[in-house]
Amino acid sequence: MPATLDEIRHLEAVADRAWPPAEVHELDGWELRATGPGIGRRVNSVAPRDPGVLPLEDKVPAAAAFYRERGLAPTFKLTRAARPEGLEEFLASRGYRADAPTLVLTRLLEPPDKTAASLPAAPAPEWLAANAAVPGHFGAAGGAFLDLIGRIRSPVGYGTLEDNGEVAAVGMAVADGDWVGLFDLRTVPHRRQRGLASDLVHRLLAWGAGQGAGAAYLQVMEANCPARILYARLGFNEAYRYWYRVAEPGAAPPG
């Protein structure tokens, strides 16, 4: 079943704790999150949690100024639970383009398996090397990535799978109460199509169940059809979607 608005807000808060930004500033019910370039949109975007009292004509330019002062494009992370109502339409009217539509998938977990292996609580050099080897990922911002995972305060497990003696797939799981989130699921390009991703997900889910989680979530780009097929086969279903509204580079500050 699709998530309710309250469920979306709860799971968004869980996911934000699992992937913490370097800076968080409050603005009338919104969280302004900033970390720096090259490390993803979630930690460099507005989380519009509560409606607040300020009119959007004042609040949106104030949020935009926060990002421009840090050399970042003003960006809003939106779900159908974003507040206040009408924010999406207001941003579109001010020239913010829609970007990076993403699905949040969830599934229930099996009871903990006492034979499931534990996972390291810190990434080994081999894990980091395999993670950086995936094109288009955080290899160009390795220091920022290490800083980010160093800020995680919930239990974390780092999963690694080898193929013919080579680290071929890596991923991480973050436990938070009844939820475990799967992040950074990566397979080295020349090791794909060998079932490694499925095995890795099962290992991370088993670790999450052992941490007391009863359900798991992950995020996948809407356009990533192979990953969506894989996760559906592993029992994940769409709970909700999110997307971003981004100010065009070089545009005048929206007002």
C-alpha cells in the first residue's frame, strides 16, 4: 500500500538521520541542509517538513540565499507530504526545474537469523576502493563521503562480496528503530550480472533484522530500470516518490 503522509514524513526523517548533512539550519519549519558539491542532493537541499507561518514569497528567497552563500544551487527535496501545500507550484512558477525523480521502496523483514554473519561497523580500504570504482559515484568526493559516514550515529554495517578473490560488490545498511536503510549498493562494472547484488542485499537485510528492524527501505532512481527489476524480485514495493526542484544555474534569485 502507498505510504500515508505521516508515514512519508516519518520515513524521510529516518532516512535523513541515516545520511546526515554537514550543516542543518532551521527556517520557519524547514530544514536547510548543506554539505558541499559532489556528495548528492539529499544533503544539499531543503527539507520542507512543516508549513511554518512565513509566506512563500519571503521564505523561498531566504532559503535560496542560504545555498547561494555556500556556492550551491538552491534545491528543494519534495514528496507529496511536503509543506506547505502549493510549494511545488510556487517553485515551478519561479523557474525551479524538476530533477532526479526517485522511488522509495520498502519491504518487511524475515525474523532474525541467529546464523547471519555480523558486518564491520567501518568500511575497509577494499570497500572504499570498490565503492569509488563505480562510475559517477563519490570517487571524486572521497573526503566528503568519509566525513558524511563519520557523522552517522545509528548502527551501521558495511557489506562486501568477493568474486574470484576480488571485491566485487559493496553496500551499507543503517539501522534506526524498526527500520533499516540500504545505501550505496554498488557492483564493480565488470562483475555485474552474476547475482552478487541479490546476495549482498540479503546479507544487509539479515544484518538489519539482527539489529531489531522489522522493515527495510532503499531509494532508487526512477530511470534505473535494471535496479527496479532487481529490487522488485527481492520483495521491495514502492511506498512513495520524491524529486527535487532546482534553481537553474546563473538565474536571478527567485522572488
